Amino acid sequence: MPILGLPPSLYPTKPSHFDIEKVIRPNILALHPYRCARDDYSEGILLDANENALGHSILSPDSIDSSSSSDLNPDLKHTLDLDLHRYPSPTHDPIKQRITQIRDLPGPEYVFLGVGSDEVIDLLMRVCVAPGKEKILITPPTYGMYAVCAQVNDVGIVKSFLELGGEKGEGGMEGRFSLRIDEVWFFFLFIFASFADIDFVGIPKITQAIDADPTIKLIFLCSPGNPTGTLIPLEAIRKLLDYQNFKGIVVVDEAYIDFAGEEASAVSLVREYANLCVMQTTSKSFGLAGIRLGVAIAHPALIQILMNTKAPYNISTPTASLALSALSPSAVKSMHAKVSTLVSSRKALLEGLSQLKPLGLGPSIGGNDANFVMVPILDKNGSGNGDNARAQKIYKTLAEEEGVVVRFRGSEPGCLGCVRITIGTKEENAVVLQKLRVLLEKL
């Protein structure tokens, strides 16, 4: 069954073992998407979409007396100038064109826009994975929304844990929190008894899991990982894309990719592999978490499927306007400058944290390739093991008594006693180091 809206010339041919029509659910392939008014015309006297022809009802602070304007936001000028009474574009081609230029893509047909990456995650599951019958594969410790979304969609979950032992890896395929692709790794359950979701002794590596369960349709990889901060090498991703027994799609979540250095992104593989989908976001490096704009970059065949399935007007006009400004050449240059500052601050924070070792703070774990670091708070007896009780106490005291909020991650596999610290301003980093030193001494 052909993909509606996709020219035959754009059907994928690589890799040879991948057939997108066998990945997409039959009911999605047969779907005739809702055709909204703006798909047809967007200029002229628009009397086709039952919009309010008199305009929006938000008053400008300049248009009413001061006694009545106490409930108005004085910074609304830019937003009020937008055509808020009209439905937004269903495609937002100017935004896609700028992303195409920034990420060096063949064209905007490789780009999909979502309400944050979470909409992309949900859509991928809905179009590819049959509820109650098929599964996704995740690699804990990882971003929690993959599992939450799978449960919402009644999709099964197969877990192939990252390498939880050894030293942290930096750029290689081995080391702590690296992908375990080929062999079977054995460990004893009692070591990880605190992790209720690990309930058997032999944990398959990814290819074994694929071989054992042909119902796996999506593999979700987080690179750099959350909460691990570890970048997955392109060599490892390519290995999964080339694995002939996997007929589904590899999804690489790159929310933090701009903090990982040059040539780190799997976007460079999209031209070559039709079984790859790369997710990115404006929330992190662009500093636009409040506008909720996520991006999927993939072969046009998958992008067309997502376009056919999404809500008609998923990206709002205010979001689109802000995103277009943020993706301008001058704004992108500003983004890179801020990323450079945060990377330098990351190094300084790690140096400061290392000085707290005598007080029971372990060295950072993971690759430190994102805009955060993760460090274990150790027990008092000098065993070198992470201490969840002590970490929880410090985490809660920092937030509730000291006004410094970090994230407790000690319940994640391989992260015993860990707290995750986002890189702040120079002043904020100094405060967290000072407060952490005091609490470590006290507790």
C-alpha cells in the first residue's frame, strides 16, 4: 500500500533489509489525513475556517486606561501583533527550511515539527507499534518518557541495559553507560536488588533481544544520554542500523547534542539510512523550553507518515514565530556562544566537585557530554559505594532549606546515590558547590 502524499521517487532503498511499509501499522498506511483549511489557501479574504473575523480579544495595554490594565502582561506587544485569530500553518515551511540549513539536510522534506520531542515519541509509537501486540526496546538508564508513552499506548517494553559497570567511557563503544550490542552480559540479581524492574539474571544485549523478539519495532537511544550524559558513538548506531535481523526503526534522541562537540550528531547518517529517526529540540541549547518545539529528522517517507498522522495545527503561531527568530543566523550564532560558555562552566563545575571527594562525593559518572553532570554521594564508611539515603537527604535539604534544586537519580540502574546537576550560571555553580560542601560536612 503506497504512502499517501509521498512521490514514488522518494521511497527508501537503503538499507536493503528495511521496508517502511512493513514497519508502519496498516491502518496508518490506509489513513487519509484530515485536510485542514490552510492546506488549501492561506491568503485572501479567508472565510473558510470559521475563525473570528474581528480578531482576538486580548487588549493591548495601550488601548485601555491604567486602572483596568493590572491583569495584562505589558510584554505582549510582539504576540498581539500576530494573527492569533487565524489558524497557524499546518507545515511551517520557513522553520523547516532553517533547520535544513543549520543541520545540513538535503531538504525540508526531512524535517517534522512536534510539540516538544514528547509528541514525536508518541507519534512514532502510534504509527509503528501495534498496541497489545508489538514492542519497543529501551536502554536503561534512559529518559523516562519512552516507558511512560509506551504504557499509555499499550505497547510492550524490552530492556537492554547500558553497561552499568566499569569506568566511564569517553567516546568509545566500551565503558560505563555504553551500548551493549552483541553479547550476553550476566550479573547477579542481589547486586541490583534495589532496582525492582530488573528481575532476572541474564540480560540480553541489543542484538540478542532483537533476535529473541521479532515484535520489536522501535529502538530508542538517548545520545547524549539522560541521565548518563554519555554520547553514543556513530559507529555503534551504524551497527544497529545495519543489523539485518532488525526490520524496524532506530530512534536517536539528541536533545543535548549541541553540548557534545562537532560531528557528534547522527543526523549525518540520515541521508544514508531510511531506518533512522533523529529527534532534536529547541529546549536545551536554544534555551526555549517554554515554547515546546521538538524536531524529528528522518527519511521523507517517515516524515510523510508523521505529517499524515499529526494533529492539523500542532504548532501554535506564537511558538512558530519565536522559533523562526531563534533559528535566524544571528540567533544561532548566539546559541553557539552560550553553549561554549556552558561547556566551559561544565568543566569548572566538575573541577569544583572533584575537590569535595574527601567529604564523600564520588567522581562524576557518564560521559559529561550534556549540559549537566551526575555525581554519586558516597556512604560514610569509606566503601566507595553510593548511598541513596544520604543522597536523598542532601537532595531534599538543598531544595527545601537552601533554595538549590538538583535532581535525585539514585533509583536509576547503575546510578546508586547519584544526583544530577544542571550547569547553571557561574554564580549559581558557585552557590551549589558551597552549599554541597556544607551539607557533606554536616551529613
